[in-house]
Amino acid sequence: MNSLFLRDTPLLSSSAGDGHPPFVPQLTYTATFGSGFSATFGIEDRTRPISMTTGTLGANPFTATAATAGPNATRLPALVGSFQVDQSWGAAKIAGVVVRNSATFGNLPLAVVGNNGKQISATGWAVTAGLRVNLPMLAAGDKFEIAAGYSVGAQEYVWSSGANGDWFDVAAFMGGFLRADRNFTIYCVNAACSIGGGEQLKVFHAMAVFTHYWTPTLRTHLYAAYSHLTPGRVGQATAWQEGGLSKASIWQGWAQLVWSPVQNFNIISEVTYARLNQSLPLSVPVGLGTLAAISPNNWGARMRIVRSF
């Protein structure tokens, strides 16, 4: 599936390659229909650690017994597809993916008898769309791009750490909003942990990018992004210290100045800003209990040198 969120490159740029998540074994086929229309279909190997991990909950509304995860076995490949049109005015794309999230309980009762089997599974999916409008009347290479995606248990297909100013790094400095590394969360349904359950994280992500070339080798990228996370009902009702996560929203903006003295060599200076809105569940009630509202923000600046081969 073609990712619409790419680091240091336009969202729909052909220079980004096929846009699949990096280092994922895959088999794809692209059909071209003429006049700039094309479609891509394929499968991706999600049995490797590139996919988001499975999380577990400790004490939750159902039990004081913590769920522990064994091997996170994803036995089925991801089914991906996209449809794209490229014209002189720009490009447009829509893409989708279906995945199967699975986790094996490490708790002894479930490891022996299980929930009619020791593995919990759920079907995840994601849909993304993007639009690029070329602006040659401003300068050669100028463009405006907008993209959005929604996922259930497949968040890596609607954003990437490079799409929004290294989101995972920014979040670590802000506190809260730290458990978006899981697509799938498992938990114990009863005190003996002989019955297990699971739920998937829902994510909405949208972003816009304006690219302006001051010279053929010097350009600016201006980004803005919004993300909203909705955990499952059990995760929202579980204390933060036990692995719970409430709904959360984050706004981000950042600017990059990129100098490319030679092809495939970039010197990048950037400034980033992020603000988080979230209320953390602090107790273990039936339903949401005591909440701690947090609204941190974070400024960042850095310089990078990137050489592509």
C-alpha cells in the first residue's frame, strides 16, 4: 500500500519508490491504464517486527490479574491496494489495507486452556487518501499536498514517525500519548485469567504540506498535522499505570529548510512544535474514573545530513 506520509519528500512523489513500509518483504503488481491512471495490489509480510507490537493491560475493570503476552504471532500477510492518477496539474491517490492482528497469552491458565484457544485475533484495516496540486506559477517544483487516513488496528499505514516531525520522539518529550506503539491490546476478562479479550486502537491522521523552491537546490517544506487516537473501551477504563490509555489529540507544525548541493544529498534544518490534549485514567473503576488532564507542548530544533544511495 502506498504510504502518503514520507520523510523529506513530497507525499505523492515518485522519488519515494513504491511507498510501502520500509524493509517489509512484499509481492505487488501495478497495472497502468493510460492517461496517468494506475492501480497497485499486493501482499506484505507482517510476521516480522516492523508491525506495531501488541500491548497488555494490568489491573483493569474485569480483573486485578495482569495479562502478559507471549509471541505476537501474525500468521497472515497484509492485503494492500491503491488507485492513483497523475496529471500535469498534480496527482490523487486512495489506498487501503486489511490486516490480521494476533497475540498469544503468556498467562499460565490461558496458555493451558485459552479462550477456546490461547491466541486472540482481530481484523484490522486502514484507508488513506491524498491530493497534490502543482504550483509552477510560484516556482518550478512548488506544490501543495493534503492527505488523511483512518485506521483500526493498522496505524502504521496512516502515519509514520517521519511524517509528522518524528512524532514518537516528540511524544516522548511531552509525556502521555506514549502507547500508540500498539495496534492490538489484550487483557484478562476474569480474575483467573482463563478468558482473554482483545481490542484495537483507532487512529485518524491528517496533514498538509507546502513546498517552495527558492532555488533549484534550496527548498522549504511547511507542515501541519492533526492526529486523534481512540483506544478500546477496556483500555480507556484502565488506569494509566496499568497500561490504560484515554482518547488523545495532538496538533503539530514544523518547518524544514533543505539544501541539496548534489543529487541524493540533503542538509536539513528544521523547527517543530507539538501540543497534546489528553486525560489519563488514574484509577481502576468500572468505566472512566479519576482523570488527570494534561496539555503539554514541545518545541524542537535540529539539523540533519542525509545521504541516499
